[in-house]
Amino acid sequence: MLLTDTDKNGKEDSPFYSTAHWFSELKNHVFADKQRVDLFYKNFLLPHIVCKEKFTLFKLKQLKSLTNYYSPEFIPVGTVNSDDTNTIFHFYTATELKEYDCVDIAPLSEQNTDQLVTHLSNLGFFCEKYQVTTNWTHPAITTLEEFWHIRPNKMKNILKSKRIKLERNNDFSIEILDSRDEERYAKMIADYHDVYKKSWKNDEPYNDFINNITKEELKKGKLRLGVVYHNNVPVASQIWFIHLNTAYIFKLSYDNNYRTESVGSILMEAMFNHVIDKDKVTTIDFLTGDDPYKADWMSESRPLFGVKAYNKGRLKGLFATFALKLHKLMKTKFKSAQTTN
């Protein structure tokens, strides 16, 4: 069984969200009160948690992927670019699933979703496929010039105007951490949290999780942490990770008081320039979320799905299946009646 994040030659071959460390931190800080269950296939590990899901008058015993809104995609520990390890339905057997009333696995690629639906249906589960989010990417980057050439003119003009205004003001500066410098990291991650508190976002509920994930990527030399300062006060911050030829945009925030200065976009521009020019990445991955602005920076999108499956071999799972099918039938008849009227 594979419990490390390196292959047999010691080469790191897993993106940050499919490592043993990632899942351990997610379990310890986000799901500390849940039981962890690991499924294995060949040399690969797929971690889950057990929880209770309320369904009408009772609760279902649920096997859930060890994921939440931090998770870009649910793939096994040790995954590389091969069909064998990217296909997850192999992990789910009748023996492993017999004690669960339902299974909820997400987020998944469409291929993995459809394969899992077919597989679980054959095992006696009633399956529902649902969309979770959207993943925006920009693959096949050749040069920095080519990347900017195909960006929308309106976006480039706004960036240029805002950047010129900031450059005229000597009180603004941008710093990007791309080394294993722990002292700089300690200051800049504190600055990141300071900005996050002043941003438009809700309070970050799991700061220790963010800190431990970024520390691990720092040790590997994969962390790219950017901060914009005004009068030495942080006003925008971003966390990116580098893996092989891909840059992953993990966390973004800016001080709401600097919205009109577009400090977040200016930092984004600087981060893109850095990872393409210096890290020589060929793909940028914006991870999850279908925010409209991402279309200006990225070139492709794909939906990410989930599978909710109810075990017809267990009484509660069978009842849930009947109730859901009845609900769907009544909903269809209601819509049909409305159309007729």
C-alpha cells in the first residue's frame, strides 16, 4: 500500500490535493470528529470518512469522499497521468460498501463520474449524478508573450492603466515568495491571513489547515506566495502551488478598501508572469469555481460532478431509493400538468 507522496525512485509525482499529507491535514483539521476509512486498489489509496446523513425520519450511514470545498478533484494518493490510477471505480467493491446505506463521492471528472455510476449501479445502488462546480484551466502555454497576446484587450488595457497608477506611487510594492525561505514565509503567510480578514470573504474557518498545507509545499519548493503591500501593509495576497508543468491557483484575497485600485488583478498579473517566465509552466489551473472573471484569464473549462448512491441491499438505502424515485415521478407529473395547463 502507498502511504507516501513519492514514487519508487523518490520523485514527487502527486499534485498537492492527492498526497497523503493533504488528506491527513483535511481529516485532522476539517473532519476531526469523523471516522476515516481508506480504500485501496493495487498500490493506491483513496481516503473517505463515515458520517450520518439525515433523510426524512432517520439517518443514513454514509461513506463520503474525504473532500470539502478546498478539494479540486478527488483522485487517489500517488496518482500520476495514467488511466489505471485516475480511474476510481476500482476502489469500490461489494465487500467494501456492504455496510453503508449511501455513498457520496465528489468532486470528480465527468469520466470518473459516469464510470462510477455504472459500477455502483451494477453493485445494486441507485445513483444520482450532480454537478458540484467548474474547473477553469489554460493549457498549452508556450511563451509569456503568447499568453498575453490572446487575453481580452479590455482586460489588458485596464491592467495597464491600474498598474501604471500603482507604479507611480512608491508606497506600493509586490513580493513573491518562490524559495524555501522559512523566515520570509512566516511573515508572508501571516500577511496573507491579515488580508483575508479584511477581504470580502467569510472568515477562514481552518487557518491551521492552510498553514500546514503551505508549509509542506514550501518544503518541496512548490509554494508561490504573492503579496501586495501599501505603506508596508498587506492589501492583496495569493497562494499558488507548482507541480511539474502546472501552476495551481489555490487562494486569492484582497483588502476591500483597495477594490478600486484592482490590487488583486495586479497581483494576479505578476503571478502569471512569474510562473510562466520563471517556473516555465505550460498549464495554469484555476481549480474550482465558475466565477465570470476567470474566462478572461483562462481558455478552457470543464464541469466537476459528484455521485450520490443509495444501497438497495440495505433497508434504509432501499427506502431512500423508493422515496427519491417517487419524488422524481411526482415532480415530473407536476411539470407535465403545468405545461398542459
